[in-house]
Amino acid sequence: MNTHPRFVSDTDDQHLKQESNLRESLAGAPTESAWGLSRRKWPRRFFMKTLAAGGAFLPVGAALADRGDRGHGPGSITRSDAAILRFLAAAEILETDLWQQYTEFANADGPYADALEAIDDDMPTYIEQNTTDEFSHQNFLNAFLVKMREQPVNLEPFRKLPSSPAAPVQTLRLTNLMHLNVDTSWFLRYRSAGNPDFGDTFDQAVEIVDRPGIPVSNQDQYTADQMQAIANTAAFHFAMIEQGGSSLYDALSLKCSTLLALRIVTSIGGTEVAHFEIWNDKAGDAPPVDSGDGLVFPDLNQNPATTTSLVMPRPCKFISEDLPLCSIIRPTSLQLAGAIAAVHFLSNTGLFQGQSRAFFDLLMGLAQAADRAVRQCNGD
């Protein structure tokens, strides 16, 4: 069983409870996060693999702990703010890596690009624009940290994963798009009045387990249906990533101490929402298809719960059940949408399959430091 050492911080008990609650939710409690469903919603074989790899989540310990804070004023940030921005920088570096892989395939003429265009003619250019946004986020956040005399994030030592054998560019990667477990519950969540922050859970719109989001062999070796299923997988993966990012930025914004850090988190977070809305719409346009080897994309319009035209977030419970329903990003709680939840979920989706123990240690350490950030308001 994976264990975590005690955190070194002034809010020790609170954070231990948060981590304990998170582990309980990941162990099958009836809770859904921005990053995925409770384990009982997924095939048993998938979670046996996850448990077998549990040792990968040991934190780096006190090395990245927040050891107090210094005074701050206009034009500066706190160490807690820096911890938040540092984790977000790491997340953006990882996002950039996965989006770059999608862009390389989308910009290459062939059956995969054709299958993307079967979803929407503008899919390749949307993918390229999303990639450009992610590059801007990772570059800005690291440059800002340096400007604030804070340590930036460098994940280059972990760029060791191979490209897909069919990738137009053969280089080492940080992320793996060849064995994805794509959570599609967001499709139902945003079309319902439920909110995971109140304990609501949602089924999968499509069961996508251990599937590639990009071709893994020469494209001419796939049938048309197989290639469409790969492109459809990518479309749902796009939205899965961006809706999770929307909740992550929202949750961490509530822990920012300075207006400067808050401005950065909310401004970048707004683009995550814009990305999600585009991919929410496009995923609904994924053609019904049977890959012939177990992956089936149904006609979503045959089910009122997955009607594809309902692309605006449906009003849901928020703050208190006795208040009117409100259209929002959800969830927004730290337990369900915070940095630690993001690391657990993205790891379980197969995105980091093949990464080293040191990679998971570093990522979890950054996540713990971000979730431990304490909001301090000095009127700046």
C-alpha cells in the first residue's frame, strides 16, 4: 500500500485530511472529480494495473515543502503563490508535449487528418491553435517565475518516452498517447444539474480503455473505421484534458495570496474554459463508428442525456442546495479539482505510461506544495 509522509507545514492536520479524503475517493467512494470517476466505473483489469503501479506516487517529501513566507507587496508574490504557479507550469509543459504530438499528426496529410476532418473541417487548425496556446502558457509561467526570482520548472530530464512508430517526428516525449484511458463522464456531467462537489457521479458516455489517440503503425494499415475510432478517441481526450484544466485553475485560484498571482491564474484559466467549450462541441460531432475490435462510439443523440447540441454548461447545484441552480465550472473543490487529484488522474489515464519513479516523485511533490498553499491577504 502506498503511504505518504507527514507534510511539514503549519496546516498539517488539514492537509493530511485532504490527502486522506482524496485517497478514499480514488479507492471507490461515490465521488467524481474533474479528473475522473470513482474506480467502480472502470473495468476491473484497468484498476488492477493502477494498484500494481501505486508505488510510483511516493512524494519527494519535505524538499518541496513551503517553509514559511516572506513579506510581499505590489509586484511580488508569496512562496505559496510560487508553488501554485510552479505546478501549473509543470502541467502546461506536459500539456504542450501531448498537444504537440497531436499537431504533428493533424498537420500531416493522411487518413488520420481525414478522420479528424470528418468530425469537423477545422479540427487540424483548432489543434494547432490549442498547441500554440499551451506553448505560450508554459513559456510565460516559467519566465514569470524567473522574473520573481523563483525556481522555474524543468522536465527535460524526463523526456525519455518514445514517439509513436508512425509519428511524423521521431523524438523523445514526456507523455504517452498510445495507451489512453479516456474519461468521458464530463460529457454527461456538463449536461446535467449534478455537481461532483455535492457527491454526484456520472457514467461514461463512451468506454475508452487502453486505446491510442494517435496512429501507432503505418496509417495505411488501418481500416477506415479503425482510423475514425482513433480520431474520435483524440476528440474526447482533448475535452477531457481541458475540462480538467478548467477546474484545476479555478480551484488553485482560490489559494492565491497576491492579486498578481490571482490575475495570472484566472487569466490563463479562462483560456482553459475556452478550449474546453470548443472540444465539448467537437466531441459531440464524432461520427458513430465501430472499430471492429471492441471500441464503439454510439450515436450520442439517441440518448437525451448525451444530446450533442447541449454544449453550454447546464445550471447545477452550487455552494448550497437551497440556492438556485447556476451554470458553472464543476467541480471546484481542492479535493476533487486540485493538483494532487490531477496527478493521480492523469497517471491513471495512461498519459505517463513508461515514465520513471523520479518523474512521479517530482510531479507529486509539486502537486502537494501547490495544494498546501495558504491564502494570505495583505491588501495588495
